Amino acid sequence: MKFRTTRRSARFRRALFLLSAAMQIGCGAIFLADVIAEWHEMTPHTWLEFCGVLALATGAGISLREYRLLLRRNRRVETALDAASGAFQQAVERHFEIWGLSAAERDVALLTIKGASIPEIAAMRATREGTVRAQNASIYRKVGVSSRSELISAAIEDLIAGFTTDSARTNQPASDR
């Protein structure tokens, strides 16, 4: 639902931007027609209108160019995010398989990792809170952890295995810097 709202607002903002650019171009066309009509008597006012036309055209051109670049960057970021999301999902699913979790335990573990509370998980799965607590206890036992935060750490272990801290990169304790 949240994703759909975000997509809808993105479409609205895109339409609003394009409408704004069209209005700039339309105003520029009106000013240009006025300048052409007064071309034979180039007064300071006509020159000012001509400069206004150039400024509007330049502004609209820069805005459309930047908008196009922003859309291109957005597509790259969304592609990278999709890849990272897929990598996370694969890592979590691989752990679920290694840990030998049942289908129900996988659902509960995933919702737990996402931060849902026991009552929320029970409501989403149409089960009792006691059932979810028992499934969480089974998950924790199979994984070898004793808390939600330890479960999350175990689930993302593969994704953060190559990360190092600043002090580890420089081989200096943080207190020495």
C-alpha cells in the first residue's frame, strides 16, 4: 500500500513538473509572438521582452534537461535497489534453508526481521499470539540465538561479512585517532 501511494505521488509530481514546463514554454511562445509583432520598432521594452523569451527558453531547457537526468539517475538507483533487495532476499532465504525452518517459521522469522511485533504477526497470519511466541522460540532455538536483534544479525551476516570499520581499515583503534 505504501509503495502504491509513493508511485501515485511520483506520477503526480511528474505530471506537475511537466505541466509547469509546458506553461513556461507557452509563456515563452506568447512573449515571442509579441516580440515578433513589435520587431519593426525595437524599443527598450521589446528588447526586454526578447531577453525574457531567451531567459524562459533557457530556463525551460535547463529544467527539462535536469529532469531527464534526474529520471535517468532514478532508474539507476531503482535498479541498484532492486538488485540489493534481491541479494538480501536470497541471503535470508538461504539462511532459512540452512536453519531448517518450516514454511510457517519462515513467515514468522521474516516478519520478525521486518520488525513486526508478536501481536502484529498473529494478526497478519490469523493465529494466536501464543502460536507466534512458540514459533519464535523454535526459530531462535534452530538459529542458536536468543533475541530478535540476534536473529536479524544472523540473517544479514552474509551481506555485511565484507564490511570493515574505519578503524579496521587503518589498523588503528578508534580511541587513538
